[in-house]
Amino acid sequence: MLPLPRKYRLALTLASLCFMTQAMAQDITGAGSTFAYPIYAKWAEAYRPVSGNGLNYQSIGSGGGIKQIKAKTVDFGATDMPLTKEDLERSHLVQWPMVVGGVVPVVNLAGIKPGQLKLSGSLLADIYLGKVKKWNDPEVAALNKGIPLPDQDILVVSRSDGSGTTFIFTNYLSKVSGDWKNQVGSNTSVRWPTGINGKGNEGVASYVRQQSGSIGYVEYAYALQNHMTHVAMKNQAGSFVQPDAKTFSAAAANGNWKAENGFYEILTDEPGKDSWPITGATFILMQQVQDNPENGKVALNFFDWAYRNGEKAALSLDYIPMPASVVKLVETEWKHSLKDASGKSVY
């Protein structure tokens, strides 16, 4: 048989490589945090062209993400409420932080611009407790002199689903209000004293957009993308600050990340004149023993790529990337703790 001309051999080689790349490509599955969804979606979009691998992520709230990774129905779970060392050990999970971001109160008030309305933590708690019922209440007016506050009822909007955004929000309120701590507490889902509930960031945002006089809380990137009116918050140092990369970073600077406690860290109500008070990290959860080690390896490659190449995308959405020192600790933990059934590291 005569050999094929060189141009046809080259074409066949390229076709074979293309077929092999497609055959090797894998999609990984994850579920959980709505707080982190904007950055995971952006990273996944950028990662597919360079790896061939995709991410199928269900933005169902941290509570759902924790349930799914415990049930082993996804490759990873995502939560903004970190699990304690004891819970991680009991469920045979490994946990690490990916980025830091902020939760922001958002309002629908005619004539009020983003960042113009000022609230303190104790006042925000009293609004969500149903104690402060009007926008022109003396407590609100005292912080907002010169701003035309309407004689209008406050409609409180909160999350109905198990949510890490709710955990961060209620954790903050529990730190700044004894009444909130004693009557409601902090969790991914709580019994709200007043108002209406929406499912996910989308549900809260929809109610706030539609209802004049409403107040809700969403992840900051979501507020930005949907042109919502956020408020300025009084922090622990007494400064009124705006949500942005600078104030999230100031709060995150207080973090003390340790692998031995599962990187458990809460960043609400941190000290510092520039700290945004409702700041939190979002975390990844994976099974210690990978039933499908190939998928586990693909997932870790994605997170490794995100740490090393995703900083610009994160900052564009006002998330704060993890410091290189923390990334080094995380990747050491991957090698140590994530194994296949034979005990071999999958990273």
C-alpha cells in the first residue's frame, strides 16, 4: 500500500489528537453555595477551553451542597458555613476555602442611591426582628440626616432555603445584637421573626425589586450584576464602609487559617476601620476517600487552576483570592487527606 501524502497524515494526526482530547474530557459535578456561584461560573467558563473539562454546578444553597456531598451524589459540595472539625471527621470530609466575599443588605427606596443609606448592625437586627417598622423611624433617621426617608412600612425579605449567605448574615447579627442571638440565632436556616421569604439570591432579589420599601440581603457580586441598591454599614471600629474588594480584604486579613481544624474560620464583625462587617469565605467539601478517583483528580485540577489563574476574575466580581500561603497549606492538605480506595493520593 502506498503511504499517504504528508498533508493527509498530518490531518489524520490532528483529528486523532482532537478525538483523544474529547475522549479524555470530563465534566465534574458540584452543588451548594449561591454566594460563590458567580465566581464558579466565571472560572468554569474560562477553564473549559484550556482543559476540555466542564463544571456542572447546582446553585442550591449551602445546606443542599452539604447534604449532597455527604450523600456522595456530587464530586464536591460548596458551603459558606464551614463545618467544624468534628463534623468533618464524622462525615469523612475534607474542607478548604476558595475565596472571600461579602453579604450586603439591599433596599428598594425611591430616590436612594447605592451606598447612600447608612445602617448599623444593631439597627439592622432590630429591623429584621420587626422592632423598627418604618423607614422614617427615629433610629434610621439618626444615622441618615439629610436623606429624605419615606413614611413607609419596611418589608423584610429573607431566604427560605438552607443558605450559607443566611449563615453569614445571621452570624453577624448574633454578634452585634443580644436580642437576635437569644431569639433567633445563627444557622443556614432560621425561623424569621417577620417579613417574607424568597428562595435563593434570585428569590430575595426578585421580591426586593418588586416591593417598594423592602430590604433584603444578597451576595455582593449578585447585587452588582443585578444593579441593586446596597447600603453602607457601620463596622466594629465605628466607621461607615462600603462593600468592595478593599473592605472585604481588610476583614479577611484577620483570618487565621489552619489545616488541622479544617480551615474553619468566620470573618463577620472583624476589627479594623476598613473592614466590611458581613464578610465570609466560601468553602469546598470533598470526600476523604474518592470512590471515583479520576473525577476527584479532575476536580482538584480545576481548583488548582482557579487558585493560580482565577485571581483577575475573582477581583472583577469583588471576591478576594486566598493568599499564596493559604493555597500552599490547602494543596498540602489535598496530598495528605484525599485518597483513593487503596490509600493513594489523588492529587
